[in-house]
Amino acid sequence: AEVRSWPILGPFGWLAGILFLDRDHSGRRVSLLKRLARDVKPGTITVVFPQGTTSPKKKNLPFFQGIFKVVELNEDIRLLPVTLNYADEADVAWGDESFLSHALAVLSHERIPVRIWVHAPITIAEYAGKNTREVAISVEKTVKEPLYQNPDIGN
């Protein structure tokens, strides 16, 4: 939700249809999840970042589990886990600096080498009998596994 108030990105994001998550208010989180589950159209691509940020591998931030509730609410939704492995995490991992200084640092690079793994799509039917937490843990394992098997991608 804080991104909504950022200059330039906030208004453009809103105009592009970004739904901003207010993590501090459980009622608003639930409302957003229900809206996503209800309003997603077949073929629509919705991108979520279940860690809520970019972070270096050694921090290994856990996934927030709430977004995975959407597949319980709408069984037609398929998840497509994607892993991004940057040659130099420092190029993209957001630390303690302000958004502006982080954005300027990222934009200063001519290129940022990254290896991308697109995993098999997942539907809630594949997780019959499992709860949101179990689905989140399984997806998190799928996404993070290549990071530890292939720690460096080179230049």
C-alpha cells in the first residue's frame, strides 16, 4: 500500500490497474483477496510477490501466505511459480536505503544478468486436502530450490 503514495509510480500503478495491498489491516487484506478471486478473468495474468520485497538469498525471507488463499477461493486460478536468480544480488536486493536511492542504483546499471526458471503451473486441485499454509510452503520450496542448486549464474 505504501507504493500507492510514491510519486510517479503510485499514480501510474493505479492507472495500470495495480491493486495495492494494505498489510496493516486484516479486513482490507481479506477484501483484496476476495476481490482478486472474484474478478480474475480466464487468461488474466496476475503477478504477486509473496515475499513482499526483493532480498538476498542469505536473508531467505519467507513467503507471506495470504495470497495463496486466492486459489482456495477460486479453483480456476492457476499459479505459475517463477524463480529469478540475479548474477549480483546487490544490483536488485532492496536493503535499508530509500526507494529513490534504490531505484536510481538499479537504473544506473546498463544490464542486470538474471536467470529465470518458469516452473509448472499449479492448481488448487493438486493440493486437495491441504490448507493455504501448506500450499504456500510447497510453492516457496519450488521457487527457492533453484537458488541453492544454482547459486551463481555468472555474467
